Amino acid sequence: MHQVILLSGPAGAGKSAVAEAICERFDRMLHVEVDTLRHWVKAGYRHPWAGDRQTEEQRLLATRNASAIARESIALRYAVVIDDVIPPDEAARYRATLAGIPSFVHMVTLLPSLDVTLARDRGRAASIPDRVRALHADFTRDASRGALPGYVLDSSDDANAALTADRVLDAIARGDALLSVQPAE
């Protein structure tokens, strides 16, 4: 499986744990945590929600860096899971920056209930409950409008990340999460 999986959702949705569970199932796979790429900016770092021009520039930089890592990984026959908070406009940016790679690109948005998301987020060192609520509301609104590309998965009742990873891979196998198809080289 030399594919790219974009794993999205609000903070606390379980993206990183699910990405790790997916990677455990394959021999040649990378997990790209975009939040880590954002923190490569050491001088002038802006939180992704700050909403100014420099924030937008850094969001673009993170998307381009994640896509460049995916492109190089696919070239060497590694599959990639990119773990990021990806609203609809960012999905279009990922589609553009991943265009031309000889691979399928899938997108799955994890969207557990707000209570589950907040509970998961409480276990993180940098929990910001108000930000989690706002992101969850945005994702819920976009999902209800059909604005989220790929597949939206409510993982509220999943016992663990491994079960959610199985459900993500099932959606991919069915073709429900396809974001773009590129010709094989």
C-alpha cells in the first residue's frame, strides 16, 4: 500500500493514536505529525488559529512540508499518514500540493462526540478546551453541510485507536475516503 492517508479532525479526536495504529499494520510507513512541522518555526511562531497573515503563511508552509515528505516517501515506496487539523480549505491545499504523485490520496476526518473529544484532549499536555470546542463546532458544521471531503468517521464508541484504525482502513478499502487518484508510474 503506497498511499497517502490524510487523517483529520479537531484536537482530541485521536488522530495521532490512530495514525500510529495504522502504521503498526504495515512494513513501510511514515507518520507525519503536522503539528510537529509547525513547531519547526522557532522565531516568529504563530498558533495555527491566530488568524493573521503570518499564521496563514505558516499553515501553508506546514502543508507544503507535509506534502513534500509524502512525495519523497511515496517515491521510495513508503506509505504515509499525515495527521493534521484539516478544514475544507486546507483539504484543497493538500490536494493541490499532493497533485502528481503516483499514489492514491485518501482523507478521513475523525469526528467523535464533543464529550469524547474533550475527554481525550484532557490527557494532552497542551489541552485548550475552548479551542477544542470551537474546532469541534467547525468540523460538525462542515460535516453537516457535506463540506468535508473524503470520509467522516464518528469514533465515539470505538474502544481504542486500533479499532478506529481498522475502521479507517475499511473506509479506504471501500473507496469511501478517496480524495484523489494519480496514475501509477
